[in-house]
Amino acid sequence: MSIEVDKIKKDFPIFKNREEHSPFVYLDSAASSQKPQQVIDAMDQYYSTIHANVHRGVYDIAEKATALYEEARSTLGKFIKARHPSKEIVFTKNATEAINLVAYAWGLRNLSAKDKIVLTELEHHANIVPWQIIKEIKDVELAYIPIDEQGYLDLTNIDKIIKDAKLLALSLESNVLGTLTPAKYLTKLAHDQGALVLLDGAQFVPHNPTDVLDLDCDFLAITGHKMLGPTGIGALYAKLEHLENMPSFLGGGEMISNVELQSFTPNEVPLKFEAGTPPIAEAVGLRHAICYLANLGMNEIRSHSIELSQYALDLLTERLDNEIKIFGPSNAKDRGPIVSFDIKGIHPHDISQVLDSKGICVRAGHHCAKPLMRRLNVSATTRASFYIYNDIKDIDKLCEGLEYVVKFFK
């Protein structure tokens, strides 16, 4: 392993605190990752020593709090290789809010009746429902890139699908199948059509080197809690020209430079999109999470993901061949560290509950991707997802647990 899992686990207090429940195998990082002590300590330190509101007070701790908050913004911007790290990052609650920001601030101003938005069958509800709301308001058309039987995007008719589109919005990595999409290729096609591109990076950014300049995307949605950071903070990356041309998303304090009785003037980018008191402590925590990941190395994290995923695909197929159906690409290099599966005749919720009795945490359900579930012809799947604190021993325990599940129900 290129990642020293035993050493890393010592940084995560939840593993020590769950020792009395041994074994404790956490395989649900695609839903939310665990937090290292460094992140927890940084937030505690902030609250204990310099908490104050940002961009307001001129006293010492207020200025220090503001500096930490803006340092977090620049750190994230540099992490994804933004051209203007301090200006092209807007903090949000999560990736869902980031997508909604684009839908309302860009979509309502720039879309007209019968304009086309292109999505994919892989999308999380967060990248479907906002556009369905815009459809209700603006009478736009939604088109979808289908998937093939292996879970890859089917690009057979892509020129027809994307023709005359105003926006292409797709995930970099499926939260169900783990499929890595050809986002760079599709972005070029979209730009050649005059369309903008929004990428949902919620699953991708925590596990892969991310370069927005190389991707050339117009927008990228990010969430903090899947990348070792706290809940309640995410971000929208957007090219500076888009942020400057988009109207404010929410109204209130700090997103203005002036207010009259009948009008207001918005603040400069990116503050004009951050109304009210922002998630200051969460930004501090996110910065330390990013530093933790950067210290490990995103290339090493990606290699670790491939190794774990391929081991899981091979082992589960070998040991449960007649019982299990694994969805998504069979080559781990084409997917993230997510394995969704179905076991004949056993509901995913029952699988999850029995595994929980063995100390193994997996996700069961539709994973906020009901259209994809229908495409797969299932109501739900069981999903195991891996991160830097998992190793092949965890996957061995998962496999043993699933063998027990089969015997228990059959």
C-alpha cells in the first residue's frame, strides 16, 4: 500500500473510541468521511481563542478570524488549481447548495424557454432537481446522456444530445457506480457548442488530483464533509467572469457594498454570494482537512483507491460469484472507491443491518439517485465505499460479513 493505513487511523479518534465495539469497519465514506484529530483540534482552537465574526470587526481577534477564513478560501482554490484562488471560490453549505447557486444565479438570468440543459443518467438528485425546478420556472428542456450496461456514459449519440445546449451538468464520479466520466472531453464538446459546463465534484475531489484549469470547467461543486472536513461547508468554484456577471444568490448582510431604501449594490466577488455570517469554524476545519490530504498526496490517495477497489471487485466476485451482482465498471481504474451491489433475494436494508451487527458500516438505499436505480432495474443497492483509513483487511471483513448474510437468509 502506498498509504500507511495503520498510521493514518491513529489520527482519527472515532476508531479509538469505537474499540469497545470491535470490529469497527467504516465503509461509508461516500456518504461522509471521518475526521482527523487535526481538523477537530483546529476548530476547537478557533472557537477557544479567536472566535469573532469575519469581515466586520477591526479588533484583533476579528481580524485574525477573517484572515483564517480567507486563508481557507485560498487554500481550497490552490488545491484545485484555480487561476484566482482568492476570488473564484464561493463558500456554501455543501455541493448541493453550490449547484443551486448556479441554477438560480446563472440559470434564471441566462436561460429562456426551450433552451436545453444536458445531464446524465448517473446524476445525484442534487444535480437533477435544481434543473427540474428551473424547468418549471423557465420552461427549459432537459436532455440526458444515457449509460451502457457496464455503467459508462454511452456517447454514441453525444453530438445530437449536446447540440444547441446552453449547459452541460454532470458528475465527475458517480456516487452509486463509481464511474469516472470523460469530463474533459465532454467539456470541450460543450464549449464547442457554446455551452457552459458544471461539474459535480462531491465524490471526485476527495480522492483525485483536481485541476480546474485542465478540466476547463466553468463551475465545480465541492463538499467538505466527504474530504475529511466538517459538515456544513462546501464551495462553488466558478471562473471569475461568470461570478462577476452573475447576480447575488441570497440577500442580507455582508453581500452588499451599499444599501438604499429602494436598491442595493452588491459586494465584490466572491463576497456578494456569501450573505450573513458564514461557516467560519468549518472553513478553518476544511483548510486543515485539505492540508492533511495534500500532505498524503492526491496521486497516492488515487493509487490507494484503485488498489482497494480492484481488490474488492475481485474478491467479492470470486467469493460470492453466484449470489452477487456488482454494478459499474469492472476495471478499478475507471471508477472511484465505491462498490454498489445487489445480492439475490436479500433487500439492501437487511444486508446493511446484518453487517452492522458485525461492526461493518455500509450504505443501503437509492443513494439519492432514483432515476439511476430505475435504469439499473433495482429499487436500492448496498454500497461500500473506501477511503484513506481503509485497507484490504476491511474488505476481507466485508466479504466475510456478506458470506454470513447469505447463509443467514438462505
